[in-house]
Amino acid sequence: MQHWSGCSVLTPSERGVNHDGRFEIYIQPFPGPGSKLQVSTNGGAQVRWGPDGKELFYIALDARLMAVPIRLASNPQTAEPGSPTPLFATRVGGALQGTFMQQYDVSSDGQRFLMNTITEEAASPITVVLNWKPPAN
């Protein structure tokens, strides 16, 4: 179960995620003590924990879905984030739009994602017929 408090997200192991003013993503134990560790490298938003609490997902500022493995130490106050890996480009309308609203969810096995995407609908053509007359009977 996740708990929201402002821009923070808690995992079942009570490891928090925080945004800073630059939209970087950090993890830190909650409640403390423990150090704040940066997870994102070039900003991000819309953070979600994987179902096992060992992987973090977020939308990077270039709209790619990123995955970051989180190695949990035997000490519950210690974690080590891995390198962010891009999974795929999303169409969620920009990472920072709806920062407080999640535009995706992670499946219970952590292998699939449900995305609320923006679609580009082609405009329906309009046909104008000039000088049309009904057929003579």
C-alpha cells in the first residue's frame, strides 16, 4: 500500500520518495534516520514503486518511462539506487503535467504498465458538394 504526503510516496518497507524544487527524485527512509539519495539523473516526476519495493519507476522530463533498481541492505535504513534505465517513450502529456496525478500504474508483477495517454485523432474530412441537384425521377 502506498501513502501520499505532498510529493512523497511510501513503499511497504516505508522508504520514502521525495521531489526537490528541480524535480529530481530522491529516496530516504521514513521515518528517519537515514540519508537522502538521488535516484533520477535528469529530473522526473510521477514516481511509482514496483510491487516488490525493489524497483522505482518515474517519467523522465523527456517523457520516457524510467526504471531504477533499488538494492535494499539488511539494515532497513540503508538502500542503494542503481542507474536509471529507459524502458520506453510515453505519451502521457509531459512528465510535469499533473505532477500530483499519476498518469500510469504498474501491474502487480511489475512487468506491464497501464498508461493514460494522449491520442492524436485525425480530423474527419468534410466533403462539400457544390451545385448538387437531386436525381430526376
